[in-house]
Amino acid sequence: MSTTAVASPAASPDTSPMGRLELGISVRGGRSVASYQFHEGSLRVLRPHYLDGSGQVCYVVVNPGGAYLGADLLVLDIEVGEGSDLLLTTQSATKVYRTPGSHAEQRMDLRLGERSRLELMPDQLIAYREATYRQRTSITLRPSSSLVMAEVVTPGWSPDGSAFRYEEVRLRTEIRVETDHGSHLLALDNLLIRPPLDDVTGLGYMEGFSHLGSLVVVDARVNQVIADELHTLAAGRDAHCGISLTRTAAGTTGLVLRALSHNTEELNGLLGSCTAMLRDRWHGQAPLNLRKY
């Protein structure tokens, strides 16, 4: 695993997405609702759900194709308007199969308005044998916005129980804070995972671990106390975990939690307990129950 500042090669400008989703959220009658939505190709959203009385709306993104293949490009554009509250998840795991001669790619633009909130909680990304996947996420928010974003990357498995060897997974996330005085870079994370062909115990393969979990939080209430509490939650899990705090020149704070494990459920449990603590502490909400079966 490496975290470099080198941008991933861009797809051809004339590449046509096989799936596109646009979703805008605003407040109406005390609840967050879709002010507009558009989809084409291999992306859809299910009807909205309200999991509690907070007014937060939950949308589930669906890929009817079931998986990503070589040269697939999916584009998502999400805007969470002023004062609105969105929980965005997926219907199932994102599966990336063999991508001979090309790569699968997802591009996501997220924009958060004043006092808005976004919880982005997709199911895990599963990369199978000979898969190459690139994900580019661009996030702009205001100092009063709140963002919680979780992700798990796991290798696919064969019927005999051995791990498939994907070629490459690259996840590039850029977070900028927009103020009245300009745009400020909060974080630029370019995560590159290339499992070696022979040795799976070296630093290049996440120090011998096979699964990666990440949690990104941007909120004015992030501080060292919150980071320490999240680290305490992680201490009870079968995972190696580290947390970094970040801050812009304008004072906006955020943190990144990264965990390594051999087990998807262990990482899902860790990220779930962390988000549950933040939901209870900051919003008085119960832990998420996103059962989809």
C-alpha cells in the first residue's frame, strides 16, 4: 500500500459513462427530500427511506449490471443543499471483475452546503482476479458542513478459498472547504494498492493484511478527544488502526481513520461502531441498521 500525491491517469475525455446518477437534496416541510434526480444507464436510486424522526433521508444506489468490467465508467454527482441531511448507501457490494486491456472507474462529485450533512456508507468494494479499479472522489463543503464517509476494500475469493489477485486498486479523494475568502484544501489522499505477484507479506501488500477500512470525518466538532475515543473503539477489534487529524488554514477540522485486517466483518464492525458513536454524540441518533436482505 502506498499513499502518494501522484494523480491517477485520467480516462479519455470522450469516454462515455455506462452509468450516470445526479441527485440533489433540499429541505421541505422539516424533512430532507430530493429536489432533483436524474439517472441513465447502469445507475439507479431506490425510493427514499426515513429511518428515524430526524428528517434525514436515506437513498440506496443500485447498479443493475451487478458489477464493473473493463472500460466501465460510472459517474455520480451528489449535492446536499443548505440545511439538508442525506444518508447514501449501496444496495450491495461493488464488485470489480477482470478488466483486460483497460480499467473500471468511478467518478464522484459531492457538494455540501451550509449546515448540511452527508453520511456516505457504501457496502464493501470487492476486487477480483486481474481487476484494475480507479475511483476519484471530489468533495467540496462549507465550514458548517458535516461529512462522514466509510469504505472497505476486500479481495475477491475463489471457490477453493484462495484469494484472487487483483492488479490494482487506486482511490483518490480530494476534500476542499469553500469559504467566503476562497477554497482551502483539507485533504488529498491518493491510495494505491498493488498486490505483489509472489510475496503477500511485504509492505506493498498492506503489511501482510488483505482488507482495508477507511473512515473520513469532516466536522467542526472534530478534535483530539473525538480521535482518542475512536481509537479506543478500534482497540477492541482484530485490526491494526491509525488516526490522523487535519485542519485547513481557515480552521476546518477533519480526521482520517485507516484500519487493516483479514476480515470484512471485522472492518464493517469497526466502522459501524465509530459511526454509531458520532451519530449518538452529535445528533442523538441510533446506530445505523442498513440490513438489505
